[in-house]
Amino acid sequence: MVESKPEDMYSSLLNGISNFEINKYTEAKQSFETVINEKNNLYIDQAQWYLALCYVKTGEKDKAIRQLEIVKDRGSIYRNDAKRVIRRLD
């Protein structure tokens, strides 16, 4: 689906989540970055949250914290979770 409709951000998000769930973090990051960079869609909050989790899983602590700060500051539904993860990483 992603290949046939690259502009479909919902499919890109689901592709990223699927890859995240099977520990393919590099592929997942690419999908989440695509959603975030598209700017005008409903899935940015989820993509930013999962991108932060990818950074956590791959040991990229500084990137994870920066991404989690973005999630927290945007007032995302994940803001409280982001605060908890930041505290754990510090």
C-alpha cells in the first residue's frame, strides 16, 4: 500500500508501527520521518512519539530526549508518557 500511494500518511504511519513492532527500527524511523516531514496530516503526534521510541530502542539517547521534548512541548496526547520516558533516560 505504501509503495502504491506514498502520499497516504496513514499507510506510512501503519508501516512504521508494523516495522517498530518487529524490531526493524531503521525502516520504522524512515516511515515516521516521512509522516512528520509531510507537515499537513493528522498523524504527526503518533509519528513523533514512535520516532522517539525508535531512538530509545536503538540507544540514541540524545535524539530520543530531543524528540521526546518535542512531543511534550506540542501538548501531544503522549506528553505525559514523554515526560516519564525523559525522567527514565536522565
